[in-house]
Amino acid sequence: MKKHIITWILCLLSLGSYVLLKIAPHFPSFVEVFYSRGINHLTTCILSHLTGLFPFSVAEIGLYLLVLYFPLHILYRMVKSFKTPRTWKHHLSKWFFQTLNVACLLWLMFTCGWTLNYSRIPLEVSLELEESTNPHQDLIELYRYLIAQLNSLRPEVAENAEGYMTIEGGYNSVFKRAPEVFSLLSEDYPIFKGSYGKPKSILASPLMNYTGLTGIYAPFTREANVNTATLPQSIPSTTLHEMAHQRGFAEEEACNFIAYLASTYARDTDFRYSGALLALAHTSQALAKVDYHALITLNQTIDKKVMKDILQNNAFWKSYEGNVEEVSTSLNNSYLMANGVTDGVASYGRMVDLLVRYYITFIKP
């Protein structure tokens, strides 16, 4: 017992954190004030700046090392056992307890450093967004508003030789300008305040396209990691989305909405256009389910160049569809459901609920 005291302590702490996760949803105000805006905010500011000293994603490199660790650890113990067969029980025990220690440490870092954010006060409550009394009509009006927004922004967007949206300076320019966007947003919404480490490009970005993922937030290192092998039109909104995670917002639909909201405060057109494209994509999916005729009618008012960008994006992701993307979606769905998002990836559609609430609260005449 004494020999493995560290393991037992880690196991008890892991069990305690599991119980805490079950209790936390019943105390959203406490989680909001003392964890999301308190402990998590402070530790994320510090840790993200420390990992931000490195030009690469520390979490990505750590993942590769972790993947190598487990098979190499097994191989090491097997070689030791073959050299001295009488010690195989000792090496098996060593392997088991050391692996358990690593697993418990990762679990504690994940739960205590991230998962509690799922239990904070809902974003619509924090932002005091009104609830729609006529969701069908408000959804149509929102879609019309987003189309008008995109049509007015498109002439100011930089284009490549083929007439598609591009970004001068590439993703590095986006990463450099993104913190200012949140700084402007936080002037009206202090809930988004904070100084955090810069966004990171994922080294394996081209491979990530096969998973359908545009970015990953790393709760262990508090890094906002972006898939920079996607189209330029999605990089600004994806960057804002991952930076929203840094601010303690765990739910994907909330971060999608925050990405759009933040983009409306940006000085640069590429951010505003990218955010509006993200909002339009989600709103069109919702509208297609409730009023397909209205969707088709309104789509005819979309500027030709805007539609060209939309079709480019559709074709881009179509080329990456396959088994890897299906497995990735399935794993992401399981992860979301395990963290209390009961409808899994379908919850991404709830971004539209936030958009509608924001529209009727602050924009609707």
C-alpha cells in the first residue's frame, strides 16, 4: 500500500474530481464566479502566455510524445522481462502503476483545468439576450440580415487571381490581429476580457482536413490551435472560436456565436466577412429544416461573389469526406455527450438560437 501511495492519492483525487463534475451543474453561479471567471481565468492567462513563448503548438508535440510513450513503455518492460524472466511480475506491476499515474494526471488536468466550464451560467443569460416569441419569422429576418451584411462586405474583401476571398499576410496576419478583436469586444462585454497567449498553427493541418476539424483548443496547455490548411475564408472565424475557448467557454455553439459576435467588432473586413459566413452557414441549415422555400427565395439575393465563396467552401470539404471524417465526428459526438451536451454534435445548431436572441435584442428594428 505504502509503495504505491502516489497512485492511490491520484486515484482518490480523480474520483473526487468526477464527483465534482456531477455536482457542478447544480451550482452554475458558483462555477461562473469562482472557477470560470476566477481560477480558470487566472491559470489560463498565465499558462497560455508561457506556452505562447514557443512558436509551435506545445500541445500538439505533447500529443505525439504521449502516443509514442505508451507503446515504447510496453516495449521497454517487455525487453526487461525477457532479459530477466523471473522479474516479469515486477515489470508488469511497474507498467500498470506508471500508466495509471499518467492517466490519472491527465484526467485531473483535464477536469480541473477545463471540464468544469461546461457548468457555468449559459451565455444567453450572461449577455441578457431576449428569447424569441416568433422564432420562425425571426429566423427568416436573421438570415436576410446576414445576407445583407455579407453582400455589403464582399466588395471590400481581398481576392486571389481566381476571384475567391484571400487574406493578405495569410494566417500569421490573422493571428496577429485577432487579440485586438477581443479587446474591442470586451469594451462592451467585460466577460471576454483577458490577456492570453497567441493562436498557434497546427503542424499537421493538412491531415486535419480529413477529420473535418478546423481547430482544437488544448486545455492542458491553454493554446488556441488552428487548422491553417483550410480556406482563407474560415481562418479568422476559426481563430476567434478557439480564442473564445481560452476565455472559459466550453460549448461549441457558444464559441461559434462568440466568434461571430467578436467579428462584428473587428476593424478589418476579412474578420467581419469570415464571421458572417460562419453565421450564415449555421442559419441556413436551421432555416432549411423549418422553411425550405424561404431559404431558396432568400438565397437568390446573395451576391454572386459571396455565393462563389460559399460554393468553394462546400467543394473543399466535400473533397475530404470519408471514413476518417466519420470517425472524427463520432468521437467528437461522444466527447460532447460525455460532458453533458446531450445532443452531441447536433448542439452546434444551437448557435442559431444565440444568433436569433442577439438579433432580436440588439439589431431588430
